[in-house]
Amino acid sequence: MMDKKTGYSIYKEEAKERKKQNTLEELYPKLPNKKYDVIYADPPWDYNGKLQFDKSSASIDKIDVSRKIFISSASFKYPTLKLNELKKLALGEIAKEDCLLFMWTSNPHLAQAIELGEAWGFEYRTIAFIWDKMNHNPGQYTLSNCEICLVFKRGKIPQPRGARNVQQLVRAPRGKHSEKPIEVLQNITKMFPTQNKIELFARKTADGWDCWGLDVFEETNKKGHSPILGKPLERTLDSF
């Protein structure tokens, strides 16, 4: 009996070649030697090798091997991490006793996100932001329009508070793959303008924030800057 062909079986080798790898010696760049009141994180969730295909890849009866099938995966864009790897990040070492953690999650990773926040020493509180991407992706149950940012608390809410009228719903068009709307970071800044804040798994630096992550590490390394604070390397060697 002939094995059933699918897009996975045909394009698995291509997927291996396109998968992004972490080239650092350690799993993570070193965290700063500093404590924060507010932590904002966008973990690179792993999808267990799941690929997105066009409908022609559904089965041997429908697959058209004469043409290239569209495939896409989060791991083609950046190195993804499984839950047990994310738990290894020593987030508690940079969190103050009173600290808030704002964490993005994809809808399928909601349960893992809550488990991760608790593993990092925080208590899940609520959904802080709902991002309406102003378009939709296909879904198994309903069309996917939104992504959510959870908030976790350690100790008490940091004081003093800033704005208390920030809206939960953020409407902003999608940008690059996995890029989050700047409005959310700006809203958190309005809510906690005077606190020490850090963005984890950041793509770029932001005024008033320390930023940490592979994208920032690679970009600032090229410019001779620290991957954490965006300051000249010779001034921050103690933070590596």
C-alpha cells in the first residue's frame, strides 16, 4: 500500500533548511543586573513543527506535486522555544518584589502562557490588551482576528500609577510577522511612566525602556552597543 503523501512529507526537508537557529553559545543572552517594576514579553512560541499550507496539500488525492506548494512557519522567521525552554529564563532575578508582567500569547498557547507566567513567579490577573489586527487568518473554529496580551502580578501593582483610562482594545493593522503594535508599549508607558521597564524578546530599542532579545542583540552588536541597554559596550560590560 502506497504511503499517503502530504505537504508535510514533501516539504519537510525544505522546512529544516529554512528553520532559524539560535547561534549563541547559550540558550539566551545574559539578562541585565537590574530589577524592574514592569516586564513586557513576547515569547517566541513553538508550534511543534506545524506548517501553514495552501489547500492543495490536504491529501494524496488533492496534492499537486507539479508545482511549489506555499508553506510558512513561525520558525522560518525566528528561533522558536518550547515551554520547558522558556521556563529556564530566570525572570525572577530581574523582577522587583512588586512587579507586573505583560505577556503576549497566541490563542493556541493561552494555557501555556499562564503556566509560564506562574513558573516565572507571577500570578495571572487578566487580559490587559486585545489587539484587533483589522484582518483575519483562517482558523479551525472561527476566523482569527485578534491576539491577546495577558498581565501577571508579583506582589502589588507598582506605584505611583500613571494613566488609569487606557483602553483594553487596540485596533492597529498587522506589520511584519509577529511584530506587535507599538501602541501597546506606549500604553504601558502611560500607565507606568516612572517605573523601571524592560521589553523581553524585543525586536528594537524603545525610549524609556531597556530591551533584551536576539534581534536587539544582533542589531546592537553590529553597532558596537549592548544588547540590553543600547549603550556603548565599554560602559556596560558588567551586564553581560
